[in-house]
Amino acid sequence: MTRPITLFTGQWADLPLEEVAKLAAGWGYDGLELACWGDHLDPWRWDDAEYVQGRLDLLERHGLQLFAISNHLKGQAVCDDPIDHRHQAIVGSRVWGDGDAEGVRRRAAEEMQNTARLAAELGVDTVIGFTGSAIWKYVAMFPPVGQDVIDAGYQDFADRWNPILDVFDEVGVRFAHEVHPSEIAYDYWTTVRTLEAIGHREAFGLNWDPSHMVWQELDPVGFLWDFRDRIYHVDCKDTRMRTGNGRNGRLGSHLAWADGRRGWDFISTGHGDVPWEDCFRMLNQIGYSGPISVEWEDAGMDRLAGAEEALAFVRRLAFDPPEAAFDAAFSSGG
């Protein structure tokens, strides 16, 4: 199998990394996509050689590899407006500080720069995360919003993220933005506009996660093809739609996850509506050879069962491209 399958630790950050590593190794994962929260990774310690080596040694003890790290939570605060109690709950005391909004954004940006430095010290070349958005609050476009306000939102993103991306360039690391509601790029056309806003610089690419595309009625397979030169990382998370009864809406109705009245929910990979086989065929076609990271998120299933089940599903579908499979068989005399 050419592509390693990893487990994203973001949904496991309530557990010590040692415990998560032991679980993932026992299930058969090849590695971890480490989150920069909980005790899993601390970007502010990027220049502490003993700390960095200790993280690598921990993974090695469990036979796990590291291909990418993630910092969604702090990236969210770089551009968001407003900054409020929601951010206080996720960014930690160091970034939150006194809660002054611009100070939070500045410290979040500094942590994202440190995340790039940490990735380089760990020997990985990809950081996955969110960007936040000053204009997500206008998604309904009512009361009416002028085009100048939207244009200013993309300029704000460029102004705040270009200095971050400068550090990514300096250390030879790429940022893979997860296209996701509440971000500057949340669907097809906002992704186009976001790439234009930063001049298509190579430091900024995409983390492809089809779960958020399906409930927005986007084609995740076509997205892979159209943005094939920007697919820097792949997360596997599934979505199940519940809109067929005329009552359940796509926006979720402010209902809790797993509430049956929601129009959609995350569900264990392979149980939802993502066309996984077509997706993996397209990943082969565009030549993606990086890790496939399982992002376990299903409020209706025990995660100790779901994470192992998701691995088995992805392992079955993440097949080699035909040429690679033929070459491997030929070289072994098959």
C-alpha cells in the first residue's frame, strides 16, 4: 500500500498522547496526524529540541509515523470576527490573554508561525488547519451586504495570512486549509476566490475532506480534479443526509449533533453518503500519494469501535493506482 493511513488526534485530545498512540497502534494505523492542542503538541516549544525529540520518540515506541500536524483551533482565530466566548473555549489561555480581539488574532497568527517551525523540526512538510473568516457572518447575505465588504474580507485574509505563509516558506512547510463552513474558503467558489486573494502562492493548499462538501451539495470528486495541484493532504470523514422528510434542513437548525431532526450529521466513515470509491479513484488519477488521515467523528457511535472500523474501511478502498499495482506484481515475479 503506497499511502499510509493515519488517525487525526483532534477528537482524541482529551486523552494523553501516549494513550492515543497505544490505541492507534493496536488498531493498526500507520501513524498519527497530531493536533496542536491537549497535550499532543505545543507549537510554542518548537525550539525545545528535547521536547521535539520526545514527541518523535513516543511515536517510535508505538511503531507510528508522522506525516502532518494540525492546528485548526488557533488558525480559526486569525481572521475571525467577532472574537468571543467561543474562541476563549478553544484557543487556550496563552492565545486568549486578556481577550482583546486584535490581540487574540495576533497571538493566534504567531502560534501558526510557530506551528510551521515545529513541523519543520519534526521533519514533516504539511500543517493542516483553518483560517477563520471576517465575512462568514455574512453568509446569508441579508441584511444586504455590499461587494466592497466581501472584497475587504478576502483582503483581510490575505493581509493576515501572507506573513504567516512567509514563515511557512522560510522553513519549507506547506499549509493545507480545510475547506469548511465558517472559513474564508468553505465551498467551491470561495476556494477559487481565496487562492486568488493570495496570488496562488504555493505555501497555501488544501486539505480535502469530503464530509463538508456532501451536505453543501458539492461534488467532492470534481473538486479533487479541479484543485488537483492544491491537494496537500486528505482527511476522511463521512456525512449522512437526513433531508428527505421536508422538515430537516441543511443548516442543522441549531440542533445538537446526532439529533434526528438535523438535516445531516457526521457519521463513521463508510456509513454515510460520501462516494468513497469514486473519491479514491480520483485520488489515484490526480497522483495523490500522501497520507490518508481518518478523522473519526460520530456522535452516535463509541469511538473505540468506530476508529478501528473506519481504518478497515479506508484500508480496503485506498488501493494502489493500477500502474503501481502492476509494477509491484511484475517486480515480485507475480
